[in-house]
Amino acid sequence: MAEFRPISVATDMAIEARDIVRGEAHEEVPGVRVDKQKDRHVDVTRVEVFNSQGARLMGKPQGHYVTLDVPGFKDREAGLRADLVDVLTDELKALIPEDTRKSILVVGLGNWNATPDALGPRVVERLLVTRHLSELVPPEIQERMRPVAAVAPGVLGTTGIETLDMIKGIVSEAHPDLVIAVDALAARSLDRLLGSVQIADTGIHPGSGVGNKRQGLSHESVGVPVTAIGVCTVVQAMSIAQEALRLLVQQLADDAKFYKILEEMGEPNQNALIEEVLGERLGGLMVTPKEIDLLINDMADVLAESLNRALQPQLDRSEWA
């Protein structure tokens, strides 16, 4: 039986954590189930962490994580965007109460002054917020309209208040039946930048992927279920160096003795070598695409449209667009 060690690198993506822990083993990580399928042009990967052993190895709470991968999203193809909206809407509907009398609070996490971290606030700007409209719309619309509230609480560095404290206060006053938290995520793979969306029923832990852990938003901490939606917007520079070495080894091991030696070291030792040589220089450096502002707006449009569709299934798009 393969030996599995707990994840020792930071990533917000459950599928990446699983791949790191699994390594080259031909067995699944204990306590973890994975299912992959294709829905239109979207690759859907479901990761279930179903016991404490899996949670310990993965460094993730027990629960369900769904990753939607659209590598071509950065090319801004209209068809890919439409497919992602449709698939994401379907996934969200499965997590949102069917009863439209149930109220929802959407929380846009992140710093609106830092573009790679501004996804949550930009999604909130585009949402159909209805909680205050119940007495202002005609009865025929009111009975079909779900009460939705939204807030972008900012970050500790600009507000001086922990996000969790703000959300707990809002929940205690507004009494939503579900909190949906939207945040930017950190990944290890360049292919996931603005091309991967993760949905989790375990809540969210702001800053965990960039080594800046804040108090998490979860059912236990706020008192109501929390669904998390995240998009990869940054990659660790160290991960880029490790991936570059891996690609060099793959392409040149047959032609150069030096790369053959590296190949024989195995990927864990290769990563340890990069860490030893570049760790102090790269540290916590994060990398994001040069067109990040455009891509963040595109992804904010996708997430907001999917949320609006999923939250207001009985409203016609013309009534909220």
C-alpha cells in the first residue's frame, strides 16, 4: 500500500491538494473519492473528503468540492463563457434551497483595491439584490422573487475588523438561511489561472492559499450553512519554478545527463531542490496575468450571472438583467 503524507504546500484547490498528496501512487488518497466528467466544454471534477484521515492528509475540511475547469476561458471565447455559466448555474442550484422564500446572503470577500483579490466585491456589484424590494414590487413578482442580500466587507487591513466578525453580526440581524461566499483563490498550476472555479459546501478560509490565514467562514463559525465559490487568480512563483524544472526534465532527460540525474531524483526531491535554492528569494511572491483586470471583470460577469440565475429561478432574465 502506498505511503501518503499530509500536504505541506499551500493551495486553495482541493483537486491540487489531492494530486500533491497522491503523488505518483496508483492508489486513491485514503478518505477521498474523486469523480471526473465532461459537461459541454467544462471539465467537472468532484472531490469528496469523507473522513478525518482524508481531511488530515488533504489539509481540507470534510465535505464536497467541485472544480469546473475551462482552460480556454482566458481566450475570451463566447461559447466557453456560455457553457461555464450554464454548468455553474446547475451546480449552484443543487446547493441552494429550492424554496424561494429562503433568504440568501452573498458575501464578496477580498480587497477591491487589489485587482487579483477584487473578484468578490466585483461579483457583488453585479448581483440582483432583492431583500429590500419585497414591498415595492407587484405581488406577481414578489411571490416569485427570493430575498437576496449582498455585502463586500473588505479586508482586515483596510477596515480593522475581522471579516468573520462582520458576517456574524449581519447573520444575527438578517437571519439568512444560507451564506454564499465568493473569493479569489491561489493555485499551484498556471493552467488554472482564471480558468478554474471551485465550489465547496465546507465554507471558506480567506488567505489560506497565500499564507495569510484569516478566520474561516463556515457553518460552525457563523451558525448557518456556507457555500464557497472561488476562482484561481494568482499562482505562487515557487510553483512556477517547480513546474518549469519538471517540464525541462521531461523534455531533456533523454538528451542531457544533468536532466537525467534530475529525473531520477523524482519530483518531491526536485521540488525540495528548488525550495532550497530559490525559497528565500521567491518567498511568498505571487504571480497573476498581465490582463488580470479584464479577466477579473469577465469572471465576475460569469459568476454574477450564474448566481442570479440560480438564486432567482422563477424570474425571467429580462426581469433582472
